[in-house]
Amino acid sequence: MRREQNREEQALKLAVIDILILAVYFASAALIGFIFGRRQRSTEDYFLGRRRIPWVVVAASLFATELSALTVIGVPAKGFDSDFWYLQYFFGSALARVGIAFLFLPAFYGRRVTTVYEYLGLRFGPWTRSTGALLFFLSRVLGSGVRLLAAAIALQAVTGWSLLTVIVLIALLATAYVCFGGIKAVVWTDAFQAVVFIGGAVAMVVFLVGQIPGGWAAAWDVAMQHHKLKLWHFGGNLNDDTNFVLGLVNGFFVTFAALGADQDLTQRLLTCRDVRASQRSVLVTVVVGLPIVVTFLLIGTLMFVYTRLHELGVPASADQIYPHFLVNVCPAGLRGLLIAGVFAAGMSSLDSALGALSSSAVVDFYRPYLRRQASERHYLWVSRGFVLLFGAVMVMMAWSFAGQDDVLRLAFHIASIVFGPLLGVFFLATLTGRGRDGANVAAMVTAGLLLLLLDGYQSHVHRVYLAWPWYIVVGTGWTFLWGVLWAPKTDRA
């Protein structure tokens, strides 16, 4: 009863200006999706936008998808609870983006593929292709379900709406414009949504500085006194999340896998007119990404300073600090913009996942195994059907995770186990002339089993411990070395 009453009180805090901002946001997202998503006549239109999407828009879309609700909520929480150590991951990520631009993208564009797993099929054979696509399905359904839940939890705390209502609302909106307009609707809508939540983040920084007596100088002094601006964490414990070496290595491998081996992000990199344009879209994120990550960390630091100077009570969990400020500190207008930003982060993560899952389902399974010679009109309708199907799956997945305390840990563990085998086989394909279809499958499967056994063993034997961020390194190395040592040189290279 008390919970329902609290929700009503929170909902009353949404002023008219907040509601108007949200209405403009939803109407703008729908209009952009409709305008740019028209005239879908083939799967090339639907999945690749005829490879005519400007690279600047693709880059903005990458930002929107990468900066999910987990980032919008979680990164300020890290800045509030700790310091700037999270930025260490960015430097490894930047190196990976350069590698993707000059190693993976030329290979993908050289084969003119629609999905990255289609490239594996051309390079090795159907079993490697199908196994890679199945691993992608596993990681993406789970990961996007968790991201949808994270956005819904934050919005529930702010709006007072029921969790299921928010989950369904986000999923319905994202599914609608993806189903209608395909990748063009996704990319252009995501670019708009990137402007929304990055603009909201900048506005939040300006507001917080204005609320701190003494402005930037006072905020800097308090942050320095509490060691909130420390960046580099060197030391001997390589299993510590804040360790520089772990952050650098994990940022490198995770980004290489996410942008190069996961159809979710890589799909939009295939929509540019040529490989050079696609490379520019990746490389520009190296330059622009740093100030964006710093901005979200700075929000957490400024919230910490604000609570110290104003003696504001804070929630027990740092992950709730951002919604806490939206409800209790932010004024009308800014609150509406930030709520729209959380919606944008949730929708931009979900829409790209729906498009990527649909493209892989049609290109990697339906067309080669079920209907080889159907018309483009048939494949287009099947693609839309898969978008609707995966939209329903995401709602069920997010709702099934609700109430579990270890959802994020589970998602990170699964991603670290799945990404390693995927990245290893892509390195094998692009760096060597070796590999064999059946041997690659064995390498990926055994790498996954090895990591599962390692994870289970460590949970019972505490004297042996390897932090989960290292799993992707182990999985990548195992798969790559298996392919090099046990598989002969292939004539498909």
C-alpha cells in the first residue's frame, strides 16, 4: 500500500512542462522513424539502408546504442561512489576501435555481407556461421533484456508507473518504428536520441554546478578533498575492477567484440556507402567518446559534492542516485528532459537489438535453411515478423529478470563467456589464412565450456580466482590458438 502511495506522489511531481517535453520527444522519435524509414522494398533496404546512410549519422547512432540505460544510470553511480577509474576502460576501447576500422571493416566490406556471421560462412563454412549467430542470439537476448529492465527500473522510480507498464511502453515504441522502417529508422532515430540524452547530461552538469555555492571552484575543492578525481589505479591486484591493466585489456577486448563480432552494433557500420566512410564513423567515436564518458562521470562527482554541501540523504545503492536526484532535486523542465534521456537510452539499446536479431534470423537461418528462393517481398515481411517476435521476447525477458538481485552480474558473465569464442574466430578469420569449419565450432564450444567450468570451480574454491573481465581474454585466446594449431590452412581465405 505504501509503495503504491509513493508512486502516486512521485507521479505528481511531473509538471506540465515535463509532460510536454516527453510528448515532444515521443512525437519527434516517431516522426523521424516514419520519415527516414519509408520505402522499404527489399532486405537490403531494411537491413542495410542500401548502404547510403551518412557516416556522421552512423557515428551518432553508435553512441546512442553504446550509451545504454546501464551507462546513463551506472556511470554516474560510479562517479558518485568512487572516482574516475572507469575512464581507464575507455583507453582500451579506443585502441579497439582503431583495430576494427582497419582489420574487420575491410574484410566485411570486401565480401559485401549483410551480417558479420555471413562473413564467417564465406570464410569458413555454414557451421561456423550458424554457431556464431547462435552465440550472438544468446548474448543479445539476455543483454538487451537486462538493459530494458535497467531503463524501466529507473523510469519507474521517477514516474511512479508500474514496472511492467514502463517495460511494455519502451518495447512497443521501439518495436513499432523498427518494424516499419528497419535500419534506416533505427539509425536516424538513434542519432536523435543521442542528442537527447547527451544534451540532458550537459544540462544536468550545468544545473548541479549552479546549485553548488562557489560553482566549479568549490566543486573541484570538495572533489579533490575526497579523492573523487583520481584516474589511474596501478597496483599488483590484476583481479581488481579498478586496476589499470584490467581496465585497459577488458576495454580493448569487449569493444573489439561488441563493435566487430556482435551484429547489434556492427550492422550499422555496414550501412555506409564504402569502407572509408564506415571507418570514419568508428574513428570519430574515439575523439568524441572521451568527453561524453567524462560528462557522465562528472555528473556522479557533482552529485556527490551536492550531497555533501546540502546534507542530502542518499539511497543505500549508488545505482539509485541518478533517479533519486531526478525525483528530489531536479526542477521541472530539466526533469522532463532527463526522463526523456533515460527513455532514449532504453529505446536506442532495444531498437538496434531488434533490427540485428531480425537480420541474423533471416539472413543466417531463414533464407539459407528454410526458404532459399523466395521473393524479396516475402523476406521483407518475414523480417518484420521477426522484429515483432523479438520485441515480445524482450518484454518477457526483462519481466522475468525483475526482482532478481544478480541480473547484471549474470548478464556480464554470459557476455564475457560468449564474446570470447566469437572474437577468437573473427581474429582467426581476419589475421590468418587458417581455419576449418568443424574445428572452429569445436574451438568455440570448448572455449565456452572451459569458461563455464572455470566460473563454477571458482565459486567453490576461493583460493583460485580469476575476475570475470578476464574471461573474454581466455575465450578469445583459446579459440584463436585452437584454430591456428589444429585447423589446416583454408582455401577460403
